[in-house]
Amino acid sequence: MRTSVTPMEQTPSQKEAEILFPDGIIGFGEHKEYTIVSEKSKEPFLWLQSKHNADLSFIVIDPREFKPDYVPQISEADKTVLRVKSVDECRCFAIVAVPEDSDRISANLLAPVFINRKENIGKQVILQDQDYSVQHLIIDEMLKQLEEKDASSFAQTK
């Protein structure tokens, strides 16, 4: 499930460089040029917005914002498309789905979006042989992180 949101008007401080997706985003292959739009009050969520279709945008988030142990591995072929030797040379985003029940906000960790930091080339990659979900519940993961942090803090006080 992909969520399209009302496009945001971009100000010079919000607009980043254009990103070329040679293969497009899965299901939207004809749209190849995007920008990332941020709004301070909505962070850590951002928008991946089509340059040529203002009605097409995806809410995205860096998965490590809510899942610090997220370490996706991509194929050599994907690295070639992205023109990188390592995923460390890329920004990584998960596409977010926002259903009516806001407690069920999820991120697609199985098909993250990678963007070469230097050349602004992007690719959505379907991860192989990795145990991630297309609907990873963000709030559940954040609560889990808080519980682990609280348990760790409690153990340190004893």
C-alpha cells in the first residue's frame, strides 16, 4: 500500500536536489524524477515528490529513526545502478503507509528506497533473503525501543 499525500509547496529551504530513479518507483515506473521535501514540524517524516506530477508523492522515513538495527543488504547489480560500492554511500528511506487507524502506521522495510548521496540517483530495491516486512508497524517498534531503554535505565539504577 502506498500513500499519496497532498503535495506540499516547496520553498527554497525545503527543496533538495532532483533525484533520478532510472527504473522509477515500483508501480510508478513512468515517473523518474523526484525531490525530497521536508517540513520541520513533520520530521522525521519527509515527502518523496514527483517532479512532473504534483499529485504523486510518498511519505518516507529513514528506517533507523524507529529501528536502529535495520541493516539492509543490496545486490551488486543494485549497487551498480546506484553507482555505489556500499549502501553507506546512500540515504535509505522506507515508504510509509498511513491508514485511518493511526496506530497502524507502517513502513515498507522489505522494499526500501536508496539514494546515492553524491549523484542523486535513486532506486527502490526489493530485498532478497532478508526477514523484513512490507508493513512494519512504526509505533510498535518505537514502543519496543522505549521499553528496552526504560529496562536498561532501570537496570543501571540498581
